[in-house]
Amino acid sequence: MRQQSSVEFLSTYSWAFLMLGIFMVAILAIVLTQGSGGLSYTPSSCYIEPQLPCSQVLVLVNATAVKFILLFQNNLATNIYMPINALTVFPYYYKNTSYTGSCLPQNAIAGSSVVCSAVMTGFSTSVGTQVSPKFALNYKICSPTCTKQVYNTTGTGITVASPYVSLVYNLTLLTTPPNGEIALDGVPYSNGANVVAISGVSYQVYAIPPTGDVFYTWIVGSNTFVANSILQSTTANIIGGPGVLTANFIATSSTTITSSSSTITTSSTTSTTSTSTSTTSTSTATSTSTSTSTSTSTSTSTSTSTSTSTSTSTSTSTSTSTKTSTSTSTSTTTSTSASTEETSFLANTTVLLADGDVRPIQDLMPGDIIISYDAATGKLYPEVVQRIVYFTVSESYKINNQVGTDGNELFYTERGWVAASNLKVGDEILNPVNSQWIAVYSVTHSEGQYVVYDVIGNSGNSFMVDGGYLADTIST
């Protein structure tokens, strides 16, 4: 009976024992996790106000000091001035202990990033500890003269203390020639500008050429890196020290295309009618001459002469001459040429530009900058488009169901330069932008009438089409 009661008790309350066991295991897991230093913290974040958005807060710790760093952006649509001791930090969220610091650049133009820092002597924390500081910022509005009024705003942050290392450095922006500009995260800076950058953070940079110039390449100094030195728009960062970034520009060239002229001339002459009392004779002669060329002027001239003479023989002579001359000429900047030896692409083939964008070859214009490649040196460089030629061919080749071209176009493969008509499945075409090889899995030949285009530049090197296929171009 007692055994039966025990069984009934266990069957009735076993779920309660199970839940109690799960609860105890959970408590034990939490205790062990805390003891091993594996605490889970709220993700790092910070907030100031919408017009001064906060990007990052850092608390850096070493054996002798604790440093607070704040990164925010000036989105007030006007310049601001950060006075000395513009930053006040309250490391304890519920205490009034405070530390002051400064911000760079002091004159922050609209859209620029600002870095503020303060050394918190006497504040103690350790690496891996979560910190929730408050902070205040003082600034003046400048448009362009700075106001006397000092504005104040506050913010909060959550971060985990990290080992103390130097993270903030000066980045010098230069241009060659010096009248160009560099846009850093959308903010343009003139030659010689010094901006504050955080080590390891990527910044978007764009080279703004002076009038008459085009972008050529980026030149980097020590501690400075760019993702791609030949793209007008790319990313840059500094690592472990101050850096220098230079945008190099070159003068653009121009090309004039002139067509021939045509002249149409028509002349007509009618003469003679003679009558006498004894004999009547009529003679008519007409001559017409026409030549055709292209010209821009039109002229018309008409002359009429009539003469009458009477003699004793009673004869009358009438002569009439009419001459009309018309010439017309037209000139245009569109050139059409045809040659079975030239190489070309279908109209919708895209070409890689120096700024990283792509554009259909039929939409390219003189002065556009494309990415070219020197197979002899293995280097990429910008190429100025001089003009685009187009003509009609009777056949086309489609490579990988993507690249449309005529049979003469050359592609750089592992076998060297190979014409499209000689490409084979299994060939590989170089993409020099990422140093990868694109496998050829299909080559389709078609016959018909196709309008095709090609680029004419200053050199006889090559460019990238449809995502990176390296093909050759025509030199002037």
C-alpha cells in the first residue's frame, strides 16, 4: 500500500521535479558563465541628436589612464566651431563626476566628421567592462561668421572598454595640380586640407578634377591605403599613423571631326531664234551640268539678256540666256565608317568607366574616362575617349550568352590575344580589375545585319566590357 502511494506521488508530481531540475541547471549555467567572464552586454551604441548623428563611442584603458573618444557628423547644413573644452564626459551615468576634452577639427564644415576625446584621469575601469557614459557638446554656428551664442547638446553611449591604443590620426589631402578637390564621405576639401581620421575606418573618397582636367590616379603615402588606385570613386583608410592621400589629374584632350562638302550646280542656256523674210530657222540648245558634294552654303544667281537688232533685210534676232547655280553644304560631328578590319561591339555592351560605373558603348561620349589595361606592364590606367565609331557588319559572336561582338574583336586569354571568331569553349578571358579569369562556356555565331560600336582613344591598349572581359581597342 505504501509502495503504491509512492508510485502515485511520483507519477503525479514528476513534472514538478522536472521543471525544478531545469531551473537549477539554468541557475548553475548563469553562475558558471559569470565566473568565466562570458557576460553578454548590450551592443555598443551612442546617440546625440538627429542633426549631429553619433557614429561611435570608445573607452580605451591602460595601466595609467582611461581615454574617451566620440565620433559624430555635422549634419546641421552649416559650418560649426568647436571651442576649447567643447566636450564634457560623465563616465558614471548616475554621478556628476566629469572630465573635459577637445574636438577636431575645430572648424567643422557641413557634412564633415568630428572626433572628440578626453583623458579621464582618476576614472577606473577594466578591459571588457561595459561603460555607459553621458556627454555634452558645446559649439557655435558659423555661416560664415560664427555666432556669439554657444549651443549645447547632450548624448549618451554604451560601449565595452578596450585596450588603450592610439586610434585617431591626421589625414592630409592633396591634389595635383593643386586646384582640384577631394570629397571625403561626401564633403569636398581643397588641396592641403587636414582631416581627423580613425585608424581602420573606411572613408568614401571621390576625386573632383579642376576645369579642363580629368582624374588619373590616387597616390598614397605611408599608413594610407585605397581600395583601387585608378577608380575616381573608392574607399580609403589609414592604419597605425598619420597619412597622406593625393588625387592626381591630367589635362583632357579634344578632337574635332569634320566631314566633306557637296555642291550642286545647274546651268541652262537657250539661244538663238532668227527670222528673215525669205527663210525661217529655229535652233534650240540646252545644256545641264550637275555635281554633288556636301557644303553648308546655298547661292543662286540668274542672268537674263535680250538683244534685238533690225536691218534693212527685215530680220529679227532674239537671244536669251539663263544660268542658275545652286550649292548646298552640310557639316556634322557624327562620323560613320566601315572596315572589315576594325573591331566592334553590339550597342548594349557595357564599358567600365574610371569612376567604377558602367555605360553602354553606344552612350559613351568624347571626354568620358574608361579603364584601360596595358598587357605588357600588367597595369590598369584611365583612358580618355576621343570618339566612338559605328558601322554595320554581317555577322556577330555571342560569348557566354553575354558579350556581343564581331569576329575580329580580340580578347586577352591564357593563349594571348584571340579573335572572337577563334575563341573556344574552355578558354579563359582575363578580368584585370580583380585579377580573375572568366571561363568561356559558349560561343554562338549569328549572321545578319548588326550595327556595332567601338572606342577610339589616345593609345592602342584595351578596356573592360560586360563585367570585366578584357578586349582591345583602336588607337588614333
